[in-house]
Amino acid sequence: MDAKPTNADVKLTLDEVRDLTFRALTASKTNEANARSVTESVVDSEAEGIHSHGLARLPTYCENARHGKVDGHASPTCAQIAPAALRADARDGFAHPAIDLGLPKLLDLAGKTGIAALAVTNSYNAGVVGYHVRRIAKAGLVGLGFVNSPASIAPWGGTRPVFGTNPIACGIPRKTGEPIVIDQSSSVIAKSEVNVHFQRGEPIPLGWAFDKDGKPTTDPKAALEGSMAPAGGYKGAGMALLVEIMAAAVTGATLSFKAHPYTDNATPPSRTGQMFIAVSPAVLSGPSFADRIEELIQAMTAQEGVRLPGSRRLAARERTARDGVTIRKALHDRLVAFCRP
């Protein structure tokens, strides 16, 4: 639940979010093309109420670019390496431009072959994974996304982080209306949410994370130094392993436990990875897919209390369009300062 606005808050329209983000990035050693790619992801996150991946994440992006942790002037490449396989190299730059370069090619291949994969390597934080798979679904394809990140989760029974929070997402096209988007972290909560609590000086709920000794903690600083709790315990740790295999081992990216933290500007680029798979229902199941999805949705929503995955985000879009985005003045001042080269 969003905090109630105070006199120390600043309200922005989405256009103002876009302008502020773009100016902060281009003043932070990032070229205009790369800045636009990242900006659209930040704006989309704020529109859906996912503030931890919106303006709250922007200072890290700017700091990383200014210190060379991420190359804001990188020119990603994308090559077809097999009939239904693509490899994009982010070249130590932002993930978004590399993904933007590869997605159109992925959609084209999947439409021809029925299924295709895009491996992204030498990459960086990809923001909200649902943002990327939703674009696949809007093209009429089922999209899957796997993303690894620097280590934050210990294997089940351990105390030292080996996996990242490693989110997985799926986008499903519908006959009418917005696609269904399932997007979840392998941890109870995304690490970025803990960082937001740390920035605000607020405790985190018990059960989100462990300190460096493996003990449950409500201190966000101790949590950032320790490890995140896997979602569902053993199952969450298993999902983190699955994502690690798909996003890092298969793509040739850096394994999470070897990747330098995004927040440490004194270390080399993290070089993490992403994997996207697009499946064409038209090729594999013919015209019945859309009707079958609607039939499935009706069976779900016929039960009282059931809500579709992503429905809260759609509601957040309507609320943001009406009320705008509210951020802490301290964060706004800091972002404005980044706009000065």
C-alpha cells in the first residue's frame, strides 16, 4: 500500500517522470538512445505502482553510469545463431537497449518457427521483467522471461547467498484487453523493495530477509548485508536455481554468486543475463488458443474472491493516470541534482 502524501512529497505526472528520468540519465554519461530505452521502463514501473523499479532505482542507474559500472554509451549487438535462437550482447551496457534490439527479431522468428529464444549476456539490471514479456504478449505470443542478478538468496538450508532474487515472468495474450502478466521474484520480496525501506529509514516486515548470520531481521541494512528469504522456502530456492540456469548458465552470463553487486561502483560490471522465450499459439494450437484462454479465465473468475494476475497493476495504471506519481522530496531533489552533468 502506498504511503499517504505529506508536505515533504512531490507529485509528478508521467510526462514529468519521463522528462526527469531522461535528463538524469543523459547527464550521467548515457547517450540518448540508451537513456530513452531505460526511461520507458522507469515510466512503465511508476505507471503500474512498482516504485522500487521506478524513480527509486534511478539514482543507482545514474551512479553506476557515472562511475563506469555500466557503460551508458554501449552499442548492443544481436545475432541469429540458430534457426530459432538469438544472442544479444549488452556489452556491459544497460539491459534495456539490448532487449529492445532483440525483441523484434525474437517475435519474427517465433512467428515463423512456433518458438524462439533470445539470450542476453554481458548485461545489467533489466528492471521489471513483466514489462518485457508484456510486449511479447501484445504481439500475440506467449512470452517467458528469466533474469539473474547478483547473489541475494542462500540455497535452501544455507546462509550464504548464491542466487539472485532471480525473477521469472510470463505474458499471455488475450482475445480482447491487456495481456495477463505473471511476474514474481524467487524471493519473498524483491531486493529493491528492501532498498526502498532502507532509503526511507523504515523497518521491513519479519520474514522478508535474514542477516549475515542467517537470522530473521527487520533491519533493512542488515538484510542488504545478509540474504533474502526465498518465496515458499524450498520451492522459492528451487525456482531461483531454475532461473539461474536459464538466465546465466544457458546465456553464458555471469553466475549470480560471481556477479559484482549493482550497487558497488568500485567493482567491475556485473555482466548478468536474461533469457526470453516466445511461443506462437497460432503455429502450435491454431485459432482455438484465444477462446481457450478466455474459457480458462471465466472458470477462474467465476469463483468469488479470485483476481487475475496483474489486475492490481492495471488498477494502478488507472490510478496513476488520474493522480500522478508521488515521491519523497529528498528523492526528487537528488534526481534533479543528477540532471546537472
